[in-house]
Amino acid sequence: MSNLALEAINVSKRFGELRALDRVSLKLAKGGIHALLGENGAGKSTLVKCIVGFYTPDEGEVLLGERQQTIANPRDAHDLGIGMVYQHFTLIPNMTVLENLVLARPHLPAVIDWKKERRAIGERMARMPFQLPLDASVNHLAAGEKQKLEIVKQLLLDVKVLILDEPTSVLTPDEADEVLGRIRDMTRESGLSVLIITHKFREVMTYADDVTVLRRGKHAGSARVSDVDVKGLAEMMVGSEFSQTALAREAVAEQPVKLDIAGLSVEDDSGMSAIHALSLKVKAGEIVGIAGVSGNGQRELVEVLAGQRPSAGGEIRVMGEVYAGRRRDLLRHGFHCLPEEPLRNASVARMSVAENLAFRRFDQAPFSVGGFLRRGAMAVAAARAIVDFKVRPPTPDTPIGDLSGGNVQRAILARELGERQGRPMNVLVVANPCFGLDFTAVAEIHGRIMAARNAGAAVLLVSEDLDEILELSDRIHVMSAGRLVYETTPQAAEPIVIGRHMAGHGGENHVH
Amino acid sequence: MAFAPFLIPLTALALSLLLFGGFVSLAGANALEVYHSIYRGAFGTWFSWQNTLVSAAPLMLTALCTALPARLGLIVIGGEGAVVLGGLAAALTGLALIEANPWVALFGMALAAMLAGGLLIGLVGWLRHSRNVNETISSLLFNYISIAILSFLVIGVLRDPETLNKPSTHHIGETHMLGALGESSIHWGFGFGLIACLLLWILYKRTVFGFAVDMVGGNARAARLSGLPVGRIVFLVCLMGGAAAGLAGMVEVAAVHGRANTSLNAGYGYEGILIAFAARHHPLAIVPMAILFGGIRAAGSLMQRDHDLPDATSLVLQGMIFILLLASEAVFAHLARKRGGAA
């Protein structure tokens, strides 16, 4: 008897010129967690999509319990007991948990007996690793609960192999531990086999039994997790390029306030109060980190600063002057902003990389003269920025929407943090800059943010990644329910205390 | 695939002619002879060319009314209303300046027409931006309102009592009419259309304003991040589109009818929508499309006369071309996606 749940042998896949996968093999043991580790663009998602039939591999085969299987589409995979949870939610937002669970089944009767379904699913839910309210609308679930629902949805379909594509990227550290811990328990109890795509070493070391590392579309190594350490994995992942540079935080003398938010109130999309009278000062040469669980007003705060949402009260001053996000002020004051989800917030998908790189200065010389565009100048500047920020593919004419997420992020970084033709950067607002990026990219972005600080920018860093906040910030605020509820410094910070404040249980001085 | 932009419309055109041949055969006419009539009526002689270009003139301008806001992702179908209000404003201004120098009068009429049409569509854009009113619905409803205003005024206070069959305003005076190009019967409206298409193409392609429009149309959030005044840009683009259609109204009054009456709502605004979509909202592509549709319009009476086909036959051909153009575009886009893979 084989103890393999699934095996992929010499799978290759190319997209045009790009060899996304080059004869990659993977053995998934029965009843365990197997981590698939690799940088952005290493081919992790492509491999998994070949396994579930989303892509057809150019060569190679997939064996399921020793038998070769042709998996032509996700439905085949499903019938063979392979379930996948994608990085992006595939739930129907305005339906309830129960409805989502029932509708996930491939063969539904014409008339659904909701009473019966509710009883059956209710009973099975009790034995699931996570309990969810069946009648709650998915709209009202937090990101963590949605992720749990996605997993439960697959488990209810009796999958034998569960594939999770970066399942913890939307979760808080606590939630991530809970989800991964419960999944590990399930693999022990029920013989479920789990394949997790990740680039977080901590998760691999803590939860996985086996690990396979991909590098640039090739198999870079496989091991029992008990036999390797972080350094060994990192070397496998990036090859010899691996080097961890410490961030140089330069001492900065007492500096003027460059960003001053006073009594800011903001409403969310439905007109509910999202931020209540928030006040915050950021000085030159200082990084102020805003920690918090998503959905506590951080997004609205960044949107107001980015000029994407009106404020409902209060005042924002940049360099001492009232700031309303107009183009003139943006350039004059050297205000820069890196919002989260750059494709949605900071770029125009159908415009070229060169054009997207020119958004800050398209109406200034040399990019335009007398109201007419100088596309040649844009292309020259773009070519330099692409090299400087290692944007791939290095073609300025490609629509930015065709780039991978990490490369869109690099391009937007190049625009906001790159060459400024001698103009100073006074204020930098950054939101979740490293979401979904691999660790070489993260180190590079952190380095550039720190460099901006050292050069005298006032940096406001809004992030759901507490480690990032602790690493970069000079001061830390915790945001909860639209208020800044706790202030500390990285030196004095205790993760448990911060976590309590993040969860809204800050203590006696925090009463709703 | 450098020839794809031409291949798609030409294939669609050939297919729609085939289909139309089937249709007229069913109606009892000889398809080949009908083709010949269309050709003769639209492009066969210098005389028919002139008719075609005269019909194409307002179509170019009304197509811009849909094509310009389309760059922002707005589907504005208020060209008809802008033509009507533009024509009305032109007639009123022409009557007010009836003693003035012809050049002054014509300039005043053009300005008034562009302002009237521009403000109408500008209002559509403003409602969309600040009140989130669907621009397609509001512009459609403004068409009805505009036509009603025109009818109310020309039947009522503005009516020239001598116009019995078709209530109209007083005539703006023969000396104040917009002249023809050289020896032809093609009036200056055709020149206006050409110039407008060319200028707006340059504006969109080459200028800072066009770049800003692309940003707002592509992703308003990114445009706001870059500090662009999104509302003002939406208003200005709609204003320009409405001004073009308003100018079409002025041309109809100053070059064709000499008065404002219900001939202004002869469907130029609606046909402009088809042309804008067929030209994929590209200002330069609007020119040949407008000439094609103008030709079909011009050939309509010949089809009716020579083959005993009903009046609406040319509308059937227009509809077939329109639907096949859009469908072929969708098919080609689908093929291109398949070839490009899922990368």
C-alpha cells in the first residue's frame, strides 16, 4: 500500500516565452501538512492549478493514490476528492453561511429542502474544526471567518486532499495559528492531506510535516521539516542570493511636525462613523506605525489621506498647511502615498507601465510641455525606474494590469519612492506595503521606507502585520473601532498587550 | 495583428451586407440590384457623395457626444437632446442677431448651441458624479424633455404664423445661413465635424488633459490618489461631448432648415450612438463610420423608389451593421484571450 495521497511527476507548463514550471515533482503524503514554499513567481500557484485541472500541464502527470489521473478541469479534481481554497474568496457575499455551504455542492437537486440541509449541515458543523453561525450573512463575516468558511466548505464536500493558497494572508497572527492548528489536528485525526502554499517560514516550521521548495519554476528541494532549519530553507528558496541586511535606523534630532491630523472623523461607505475624532502628529524623520485588526478604520484613514474619501470633520495639515489632497498640494508638499492593493488603488490597469509611472508628474516638464505630452521622456524615465526597482517584465509598454501582483507593487513603489528630480519627500503614507510579497521584496521595501525616514520624511505606516510595525516604527499606535487606543514604542512594546488592545480589550481607560 | 483593427469592421460589414441581401430577398427585391442602388445612392456619383457627406456632418458631431464620455466609462445617449437644444439656442441667437454681421451671427449661433448642448450633457455628468444618477437613464430622459421644450416653444410663443404644416420659429435670414464648401452642396457642417473629430483625437491622444481623462476613466481611485479633480474632469468631458452635439443642431438650423422645428429630432442623436460604438469611441474612426452611415441614410430614398422597399429598410441595414460590428468585436476579443492563454 502506498502512503502517498497525491503525486505530481515532472510537471511543466509554459506561458508564451515564460517557463512557469520546469519538470517539477511533488509527493504529498497521506495525513499530513505539506508546505509548498517559494518566492513570488516561483511557480507555486501554477503547480497547484495544474494539479486541480485549472491549467493543463504541457508535460508530466498527476497520480492520485498511485493511479494516474487525467484531471481536465476543477470539477474532475473535485470528483476525485481534491478541494482547493483560493487566495481570493469565492463566497457569495449577500447570502448566508448555510446558503453558501449548500450551493458549493456540485450536484444540487432542483428544489432544495432547506430544513433538511440546515439539520444535516448543523450536525456536521459540530464536528468541524471551526464553528460558524449558519444564518449569518457572509457580508458581515470578518476576513478570518470567511477564510474558515472557505475551508469548512471544502471539508463538508469530503475532500481527501485539501489545497490552501496562502490561507493566512488575510488573517491576524492569532487567527492564523488557530486555523493552521485546527487543520493540523484534522490531518492527524481523519487522514486528511493538506498542501499549503506559503512564503512564511514560521508557518512551515510550526505546522508543516514536509516541505517542497520551488525556485524560478524549478524544484529546489524537498525535506522533512524536522530535518531543516530556517536558514537552510531560505537558501533553497532564493539560492545563493540570500542575505539579510539589518535596517539602518539613523538617529534623528528633534524635528518639526510634517503631518498633523487633528480631530479627524470619517464615515464608511454606508455612512456609519468609521473614525472618531482621531488626532495624530508625525514628525520628520519618524515612522509612526498604526497596528490593528483590519476593519477598524485603517482603510478609511488611508483613503482620506489619499484623497479617495471625504472627511466628515477635523483637519489634516501637511507642512503646516491645510491639506485636501489636491494635485497642486501633493506636488508642492512632497506628499507620497502607497495604498494597499495597488492595482485597485494606485494604478490604471489598461494604461502602460510607463504611463502609470508618470502619474505624479505627467503634467510637469519634462513629461509634458505646454499641455502636450512628451511620451519619449516618460519612456526614458520608466526604463530607468524599471531597472532600479526590478520590475518584471522590463517592458515600459506593457499594460500594468498584465503584471503580477508583486511587480505592480514594485512599479507603484518606483513611482512613489523613486526618482524625484530633487523634490523632497516630506510625508509618506504606507498601507500594508508587503501584502503577498516574498521576503526579498519585503526586505527591499522596508529598506526604502527606512531610507525615506532617514532622509527626513514623516512616515505613517498602517499595517496588519505586527512584526512589520515592530521592525520599522519609532512609535506605535494601536487602532481599534476607529480610535487610537494605545501608544507605545517598539522597545517597550509587549505583543500580548498590543494584541489585547487590537482586540478592543485595552483595559480600564477604553470604554465604548 | 496590425491589420486586425480593419479586419474586424470589414468582416462585420461584409456579413451584414450578406444578411441584408437575404432580408431584401424575403421582401421580394433582387439583392444584387439593391446593393447596386445603395452604392449608387451613397457613393456612385458626385451628387450622391454630396448627399452622403451632408448626412454625415451631424452624425460625426453627435457620435462625439457618446464617444467622449465613453472614455470615462460613461454611456451617454443624450445626443438627440443636445442636438435639439443646440438647434433651438442657435435659432434664438440667430433671430436676436438678425441685424448683425453674418459672421458675428454665425459665431454667436455656434457658441449658443455648443453652450446649450454642453450644459445639458454636463448636467448629466454632474448628476452622475455628485448624485450617482445613472448617466444613460438621465441622458435618455433629457432627450424627451428637450424635445418637449422644443415642441412647446415652436408651437407656442416662438411660432412663425406662416409655418402651417410644420410649426417652426421665424427664419434666421438667408444671408445668415452657413455656406457651402466651394461649388458643392456640402455645407460647412461637414468641415466642423472633421475638425472636431481631429481636434478631439489630438486632445485625447497627445495632451495632459487626455492623459487625465484616461486616468479617471481607467480607475477613479488612482486618479484621486494623484490629486486629480475627478468631478471637474467628468463635467468637462460631458460638456465637450454635449457641445459637439449642440453644434450639430446649429448646423441643421443654420445650413439646412433656417429655422428650429421638430426636424431637429430626426434621429441624428440616436444614430450617433451607433456610430460611436461602431467606431469603438475612437474620434478618427468616427469619420469613416459617419460617412458609411450617412451613405446609407442618403441611399434610403433610392431603395424606396427603385425597389419598392419600405422606408425603414435602411434602418434594418444600420441595425444589422451595428449588431454584427459589436458581436464580431466580442468574438475577436474572445479569440485573442484564448490565444493569449491564462497567464
